[in-house]
Amino acid sequence: MSQLEVFRRMHNDHAQVLDGIAALERLIVAPDEMTRSVVPVHEAVALLARQFGTHMRAEEEALFPALIEALPEARSLVAPLTIEHETLRWMLAGLARTLAKPRTPDRDERLSVEIRDIVDLLRVHIRKEEAMVFGVAERVLRARDLERIGRSFECESPTERKECER
Ligand SMILES: [Fe+2]
């Protein structure tokens, strides 16, 4: 993957996640969509968790360490983002648990609150990464780092991940 492609890939991942959360957000205003939706909501959430999980892992295992190695001051930039990743994983898991519960007005209310929280945090988080991390990374990372980072972002499925780890 070329340098340009690596950054394009990371931006694309973010764009896909933003699309996914926009769809979730529509459920807050129209909760009955949950039963009419072509793709079951729990599947949409599972897909989002999987896609974003891969993306976050690639950032934590490849992008962030390379950035800190190239520019130690970046540690203070990256640390809060890593904490947000943990929070997002925890929130997505909580959302999946709420979705698995039988529908009641209470459960729907709780779902709306959880979706609102995830949507808000994801938007802010992605904005921070794009504004603070990607710009610095584009300037300081070397071709060798970018090649490795590109490979991590390509390791989508567990099978591919095994291939990538070889
Ligand atoms: Fe990201």
C-alpha cells in the first residue's frame, strides 16, 4: 500500500463508521425502524463493532506506536485516544447486550441513550484523530512504517489477520 493509500484507507474506515453511526442515529428518532429495518439492528451493530474493532486495533498496534517512535511527544496525543478506544469497545458491547433484550419501552429508551452516547463519542473521537493524529503521522512517518501500518489495516477478518501475523 502506498503512503497515499494508507491514509486513504484510514480516512475510508472513518467515513464508513460515520455512515454506520448515522444509520444508528436514525433509530433514535424512529425506533420502530428497528423492526422494519432490512438489516437487523443487532447485525448492523455487530458489523460496526467488527469493522471499527479492526481499525482501532491497527491504530493501537501499528499507527500509534510508530508515531510515538518517530515523535515521542505524540504520546500525550495518543494516550487519551487509546482510552477512548477502550470506552468505545465497552459501549459497543453494552449496546449489543441491550439490543439482545426483549423490546419494552424501558429497553428502547435505554437503547436511545446508549446509541446517542456512542454516536457522540465516535464523532468527536474520529474528528480528533483526523485533526490531530493523521496530519502529524503524514509528516513524520517513514515509508517502512507506513508499509507495516498499511498491512495492519488490511487484516480485516480473523482469517486474514492470521495470514497477516505470519
Ligand atoms: Fe481511527
